[in-house]
Amino acid sequence: MESETMRRMSPREMRRLMRKLGMQLNEIEDVEEVTITRRDEIIKVLSPKVSMMKIGEETIFQIVGEPEIVKREEVLEIPEEDVQLVAAQTGVTLDEARRALIENGGDLAKAILTLTMKKK
């Protein structure tokens, strides 16, 4: 009896219901890597499948893939001159430049390349 009352919804009906509820779901194409930076580790997901759901003013990202967790053994000291150079070369804020340098192990060229690729 339960199967009669719980019929399967078609994808078209599901999209219509989501739209009626103010929800939008989109697949983000060509994502090469997702990086989550935590105080004591960096989580990287290579070749992930990423979906973005908008519900009203909120945005939710769903990331599917195999994570690679890298422990941060030591705090990396980034010279302020390096931060300023990366910010000047890429046109980002000092915080974004600092974050890129930390994510790339202090390597100036990699940080600049990473930020430049994100802008495209």
C-alpha cells in the first residue's frame, strides 16, 4: 500500500517543485581542485564533482570526490614583502595573497599563478 502513496517523482516534476520552493541546483563544470584550509591541515579534492544549490539568499556547495589530507607540521612564516608583491601582481587583497602563499608553501610563483588562474 505504501508504494501506491509514495510514487516516484520524475526529474521534471522535481525541478518544478524545487523552482516552486525557490531552490536552484546547478552542476559546476571543469572544476580541477577544491581546497579546504584548516588551522592544522589542508584538505584537497582533485577532480571533484561540484554542485551549487541556491535556497533563497543561501548558497550550498556539495563536493564529491576523494580527499587528500595534508597535515601542517609547522606554521609557515610568510614575509610581508612577499604578501605585498603577490597582491600587487594579481590585484587581490593582502589576505587573499597571504592565503595563496600559505596554500603554496610560500612559493611566490605558484601563488601568483594560482591567483591568476582563479581570475579566469
